[in-house]
Amino acid sequence: MDSITTNFWDVLLWSFWFFIWISAVMVWFRCIFDMFGDRTLNGGAKAGWAVVLILLPWIGALIYLIARGQSMAERQMALVAQQRSAQEQYIQRVASTSGGAAEQIASAKSLLDSGTINQAEFETLKAKALA
């Protein structure tokens, strides 16, 4: 049997290196996505960073984090704030269109008066609005 599967410390060491490798790949991809998502970099700067990150992936990622890490965090915070604001606006828009029970009953009454629904349907809508 292979010695790697029989020695606990070798398995632990390989697990450690595997964890390091996955972490490094995640950092590298984060740098790539940040570089292409940055609106302040022009095309030449993006091309330069792309060359550095592709030819020297791990060292390039470390250089990118040192050089642009602070602005990377600021861009991420701005994006989170923008998404939160959009979510709050959506919730307010949806919550305001539902109306209260009186508005729903009035709407159902107008449907009843126009003949679109019958009395039984009106009573059902009225019960739902009051529930």
C-alpha cells in the first residue's frame, strides 16, 4: 500500500498544503475579479496587471494585494453599501404597494361595483384583507 495513506503525519501535511493551495487560488481569483471590476483602472493598467497576475500568479497576487489592497477593500465596501441601498429601496417599494386592509377592501368593492367579481368573491377578498 502507498505510504502516503498509511502515515498520519503525511496525510496531515498534504492536507495542510492542499488548504494553502486552495487559499492561494482563491486570492488569485479575487485579485483578477477586482482588477476587471475596477472602474478607475484604464485598459493599459488592466493589461499590465493581467500580465503580472498571469505570468507570476502568486507573487503577482501578493504585489497586487500590497499595491491595491486598500482600494480593493474600499471598492468592496462601496459595492456592499450600494447593494444594501438597492435592497432597502426594493423593500420599501414592495411594502408600499401592498396597501392596508382598507385600501384592499376598497379595491375589492370597486371590482364588485363594476361587476368583475360577485358578492361571494368580494366577501373572500374582504376576509383575506382583514386577516
